Amino acid sequence: MQKASVLLFLAWVCFVFYAGIALFTSGFLLTRLELTNYSSCQEPPGPGSLPWGSQGKPGACWMASRFSRVVLVLVDALRFDFAQPQHSHVPGEPPVSLPFLGKLSSLQRILEIQPHHARLYRSQVDPPTTTMQRLKALTTGSLPTFIDAGSNFASHAIVEDNLIKQLTSAGRRVVFMGDDTWKDLFPGAFSKAFFFPSFNVRDLDTVDNGILEQLYPTMDSGEWDVLIAHFLGVDHCGHKHGPHHPEMAKKLSQMDQVIQGLVERLENDTLLVVAGDHGMTTNGDHGGDSELEVSAALFLYSPTALFPSTPPEEPEVIPQVSLVPTLALLLGLPIPFGNIGEVMAELFSGGEDSQPHSSALAQASALHLNAQQVSRFLRTYSAATQDLQAKELHQLQNLFSKASADYQWLLQSPNGAEATLPTVIAELQQFLRGARAMCIESWARFSLSFLLLHLLAAGIPITTPGPFTVPWRAVSAWTLMATQTFYSTGHQPVFPAIHWHAAFVGFPEGHGSCTWLPALLVGANTFASHLLFAVGCPLLLLWPFLCESQGLRKRQQPPGNEAEARVRPEEEEEPLMEMRLRDAPHHFYAALLQLGLKYLFILGVQILACALAASILRRHLMVWKVFAPKFIFEAVGFIVSSVGLLLGIALVMRVDGAVSSWFRQLFLAQQR
């Protein structure tokens, strides 16, 4: 059997597995078609007249703008409880004092002094809780895919409709400062930008201090319409020290001073938004969907009254994507085409002096525009692909038709509006929430194609005749040792447990703007056991020869026959050990093929088990926390192991070729 044939056949088997992994990934993990449609002021989201108050006003679009400017302060990893007061505690339990509690005291002070001007929300984040995916959600209002987590190292430009695109199309001046991830997501979109490298998690101050040097001078200059500042110190402090370290209290106190300085400079036509893109675990990591990771803080404030009522005792929980349609309508912009978020209706109620009826009508108008936009997106998306469940989509469209008809009747019959308004608002909210739930469910469907390809791969014969056969138990033990080494070195198949500090081994000062090198270092640290055991797998062929050597030595000296063995030394034969491979080289290559197939089969069974678990439990609450990450780690581990196996077999063949050449030269020399 030729060497090239062995490698090509193994490569083909690997390709079959890769194709199965790709099919399962496209059919199970959150995947969706990214539409390139854009919303515009010239094209309303649906039939009917635009809401009252938007016609005839300069710059009015779908709805008249309520604010001319917005200051968005994005505090990376601002967990919700970081914004809570010092003495917050669970009822019935004694107060707990933690280093991070009460450090954002300005938020609580504003809520107490100006209750109609501010709100604190618990922002519910969709996993994965990685920065790039959260930025996509905060600008498009859509659901970033789970598999996008891998591209957190190297972000790519957003092609979907988004807030930044709408702002620039409307001629608004957008100024950015902070995390350089935005540069890749929105290339050339900012009128002025100050980017700072973001990946060095050991550096707590460079990005934040760089922002502070530009923040207040830029704000005082007035040469902006939207000002975005993305601070990284809190996130980096979590990665380096954890949330309970005194450094976290220091960083949060710094953010508190930033917020105070901004509040003092705000004008009446400006809205301040302070938001966290995600939370963090008790160890300071993020990426999964634990309660602490998906719970972020969201704070809104304006010098003019925003809300007709005072804040509730417990902050309202809202989906993170709800911020997108809300900001769009408040700024007089079209809602991004692919948004599936629900407007925060309370912000369209008017100030504290507004009448209940006019407040409810304004809420209904904002919700109806939002529902029209989501309905248009669902129709366009379902026409382009078959991802959405047809039955649920039909039910939702019927619900929207009824709600829209009730809303139009409401506008034409103001006499019965007071009794009908709450019903219309409830119907519109039910449609928006149902649409979002359907999208989440539909973009996590399972494809059986993966199983078919794996069954095909599993059906490849893996028994070949010959004297060099590695038993199944040895191959299984070798595979399990690779898995055991993965866990024993402190790794777990979940994103928060990734050893991010490995990116700085040998580079304590960071990597500058380079992203592939830290990604390579983290990947090598995570999957080192898979690579080492796969490369060393062909050495299992030598194990029987080593056992043969030990067995011969024992047989050469049986108990009680030492004297007889000493008088017949000429009859002893040295064990041939691995030199037996020279007797039948074609059997040796067949044995390499057999060993490689056995190893790939066991790895394939492992990943198949993960795929089955993820598909069977795809509606389980823990699917995105346990089963999907486990599948991703197994899939990447399989790819690394298969590549390592091919490299190991190629290396053994290269050594065997060199030894064969040496044998031929030795044989020719003996003949002479």
C-alpha cells in the first residue's frame, strides 16, 4: 500500500467528518440569513398614515424625533448588580457588602432626585456574551449567531442594516472613542474616531484614560450628534482580578465620575445612555449564558422629563435588543430593517405632565411602527429562506393583522379609544414578543444530514489483515487520555473557562493590533492535549514490539534454569522489536491506515454523541450553556486531532522511508 494512498484516504475520511460537522453547525447552531435590505424614510414600514406628530416637521421620518443628540457610554461587562446600591440584599437575608456595590452612586442619586428623568433597567442579553456579538445586537437589533463567537478575535464589517448606518445616512455626525472592535465592524462610518487596542486584558487603564482625554473636549466642542464611548477597564479588571477585587471598586468609581461629568454637561435635547454589553461570572469571565453573564445594566437619563411615573421598586427586565428600535425612533430615524427588538414604550409616553390618554396613544403609535417593521422583516426573510416555522409565522401574521386593524380603527374612532388602547398595546406587544421567540427557536433547528454523513463515515471498514494490529482498547485508552489531559490541565468545554491569559505567554506587553497571534496562542493552550496525543497516536504501533522484548527476556530466563541458560548463550536471540517492520512494509502501511481509522472512528463517536445530546435537548434551558459549547469544543478538537493525526502518520512514514533507505544501503554493502 503506497504512502500517498494511506494519507489521501485518511484525508478523505476527515473531509467526510468535516462536512458532517459543517452541516450540523448550519442546521443546529444559531444560524440565519443576513439580509442586506435597508430601511429608509422614503419607504414607511407598512401601509397607513404615519403617527400623529411626525407629518410636516423638518427632519421627521417615521416618527418625529424627541432628541437631537445621544451620548452612549458603553461600559464593557457592566453587570447589573454593579449598578445596585451598597445595601441591596435579598429580602430575609442580612445585607451583604461587596467591593463593587454602591460604587456607581450617581445613578442612584439621580433616580432619587429626578425620578421622572431617569430609569435603571436590567438588560437581558442573548448568548453568546462576547463583545463583538453584543455590539452587533446593540446596533442591528438582531440575534448574532452562536458560531460567531469564534470571530470575536477578528471582527468583520456588519452588512446588515444598523443604527450607525442610519445615522450616517441621515447626515448625523457620529464620533467614537474606545474599543477598536468598532473600527472593523463599521469601517469609515465615523466623522471622528479615537480607537484604542482592546485585547490586552492585563491593561486596565490605557483605553479608559485615552477616552477621558478626548471625551469632555469633544463634548464641549459641539461637533457631534451621537457620541459613543466604549470603556474597557471594568471588563479587563474582571478578566485579570475578578469582580470582588479592590481594583474593580476603583474602576467602577472612575466610571461613576465619568457619568457625573457627562450629566453636568448635558443639554435638554440630549439623551444619556449608560449600558453594559454583557455581564461577567464570579471569576470575571464571560461568553456563556449564566445569569450573571446575561444580566447587564442599562441606565437612561435626560435633563428633560422622560417618564410620566416614578421608577418601580424593582428595575424592569428588558431584552438588550430593545434599545435599537427605541433609539431609532427617539432620534427620528427608521428602525433597522432586521431588528426584532421591541421598543421601550414607556419612553414615548411624554413627560410627567402628559395626559394618560395621549401617553397611551404615543406608546401605541411607537409599538405599531415597530410591529410593522418586524412584520416586513419576517415577510422578506421567509421569502428568502425557509428557516422560519410556517405555522407559527402564519399565526403571528394573523395576530399582527388584527392588531393593526384595531390600531387603525382607534385612529379613526377617537371616542372609544380609551377602552381600546390597552388592548391594542397588549396585542402589539404580544406580536413583537412572539416574533422574537419564534426567531430564536427557528434559528436553532437540527439537521439530520449530519447523522447521515457520520453513518457513512462509521461504515468505512477499519479491519485490515496483517501482523501489526493495535487493539481497540489501546486506541480507546489513548483517546480517553487526551480527553483526561484536557480536563486535568484546567480546561472545560465552556467559553468562560477559556484560559485567555495564554494569549500573553511570551508577550507580556501585548500584541499591538495583531489578532491572529493571540488567537493562535489561546487555541494552542486549549487544544494542546488533542494535538499532542493525535501526533503521537502512530507510536501505538511500536507498543506490541516493546511488549515482545520484555516477554522474550522473561522467557529466556525461566525460574530454576539460570545455569542452563548460562551454558547456552549462543542459542539466545536478540528480540527484533520494531525491526520486524522491515519484514512486511506493506503490512505496516496497512496497519497505519487501520490505526488512523480507528482513532478517527472513536473521535467521530464522541462528536456524534455531543451532536445527539445537543439535538435531543435543543429546547432545554441549558442548551446554550452546556450542550452547544460542548459540541463546539468537540468539533474544534476533532479538527485539531485529525490534522495532528495526519501529521503524525506523515512523520512516521517519513522516518520509515529514511530507515528503509538505510537498510537498502546496508544490504548492498553486505553483498559487496
